[in-house]
Amino acid sequence: MKKSLVALALMGVFAGAYAQSSVTIYGTVDAGISKRTGTTTQVGKRDNNKLGFKGIEDLGGGLKAIFQLEIRYEPDTGTIENTSGANSRPLFQGQSRVGLQGDFGTVRLGRGLTAFQETSTAFEPWSGIPAVAGYQTDLQVAGYSSDPLSPVGNSGNRFSNAVFYNTPMIADMFQLNVTVGAKEANNGPAIIGKGIATAPQFAANSAPVTTPYSLSATAANGPFAAYAAYEKNAIETKLWSVGASFKPMNELKLMASYQKQDQGNSTLINPDTKAWILGANYTVGAGMFRLGYGQKTPDNALGNPALAKTKQASIGYDYNLSARTYLYFDASNKKAATTLNYYGLGIHHNF
């Protein structure tokens, strides 16, 4: 009897604790068949494949504790290897953050998308997914990397060892976002920069000389939305961007952005890169079209802007089979020093 009462008491304690918190397991499985100029047909992906865990605990008085962990993996092999085959990605490549949320906003610590990178995805026709036909990983950031001093294979749009802050919505229209990285070494490769191979500007496992940070501000009013963002990474490359979107009807979203990268601290020739993108999403029944065109120049091509200019035109189509599963098709033409054509067809599932 005593054992039964103890067991019931423990169950009550755990049930009470669980009632105050929740943990969600979520993820995506995305796989498809693709063909690029100069390669054979391959099995790959359009979006990141992930397995995530996120939770929230009500601490009372409007204060909540939150966390999120997110693993990245390759759909065709099941591994967490990067594209070069080196197993250098962290386990929680997507994000690894814990923090507090309240009337003051949201504060988190760990690894995640920078304020710039997280904000800009809403103004790109592929919604920031790393699709070959998309723009966010190249033109929308003018070829910039948020994380140049981390190991090869880490994603270039995140800060590790960072503090993240998001204000609450101001007047139901505005929000400010800040990310500040620590001046910590993270086993990154050597970067020659303005040095030479035997004496690189940034040696392997260098710590940032100055504090990396990222800022963004967003505004939304009815069918109109806009953002402005600025970021400086660990090697003092600077990036700023502005963009806007407009929905003349519920089915149609138009968007545009402009960005400029300044690599003056680590590049001798053509340190500035400029890029712009025009895009649209158009929903028809169960499907949605994605359209985009953009240019990037001069991309540091040894003083030859004509060689450096990148032009990209892309089209995509998503067809929803259910609320969680859709089929997709992408096609793009990218012209720089050479021409790259891409075609992809696949399936995406959220769970």
C-alpha cells in the first residue's frame, strides 16, 4: 500500500510539472532528384532536413523559459556530413539555444540564425530555404558569410557563442532584433585575406578581433512589410540590406531587396559587392508559384566587373498534397563566369 501511495504521489508531482511545460518534437524530410549543368542526375534536397526539439515552461508572472535544439542531416545518406564529406558539422547545426521570454521580449543564448539572416528570409521568394534556385544563401547576402571563423561545413548564416534578443512588437507594427557574438575561437580554418599563404591574415583557430554583431528592424502594416538590417562578422566584413514586400491580394506577394557587402578589412581588390532581387509568390488553388530574378556585382573578380556579375532567374512550383506534405519543382539559370542550369523535382514533408 505504501509503495502504491508513493508511486501515486510521484506521478502527481510529475503530472503537475508537465502541466506547466511542453516539449515538441518536429522536423522535415525533403528529398528529390536534381540535375545541374556538368553533373549527373543526383538524389538530393531542396530544403534543409532537420530533427528538432523545442520546449516552453511557464514560470509565472508572464515569464517563460524556452529552448530549441535542431539537428541537420542529409536525406540521401542519413548522415550529418557536410557537402565536402568532412564530418565537421556540430550535432545541433540548425540551432542550440535556451532563454527567457516575457514582457521585455525574448533573450536566448547559444547558436542560431543571426538577426540579419532570420529577418531577410521573409523577403526572398524561396522563403530563405537553401534551394539552388533560391537566393538567400548567395544574392540576398551578396555572397557574405556570417560565420567565417567556424570549421568548414558550418552554415554561413549563424552565430555560435552568441546572445540573441528580440523586442516585443511595438505598436503592433515594429520589432527590433539584435545578435551579439562572443570573441571566442571556434576551430576555424586559416583565412589568407590580406596576408600570404605562409602568413595568413587570420590564422587557424583565430578569435574575432572585434565583437561580431547583427541588427535588424521590421515593420508591417496591412499588406505592406519592410526591413532594414546590418551585420559585421568575425573578420570585420560588413553587410547591410533593405527590402520590402506588398500583397495587392491575398494570393499574391511581391518582394524586393537590395544589399551591399564590404570586405575592405580582408580583401585588397574590389572589396564591395552589391546585389538586388525581385521576387513573387502566387497561390493558385493548392499550388504556389515562386518567381525570382536578381543580380550580384562585382563579386571580387580580380578587377573585372563584367566577369564577376552574376545574373539569376528562377521559377518554382509547390503543390500541397496535405497541410504537411507538398511536391515541388524548381528550375533556374545562373550566369557568371559560366552558365549553370538547374532542375529539381521532389517531395517535402513536415512532422
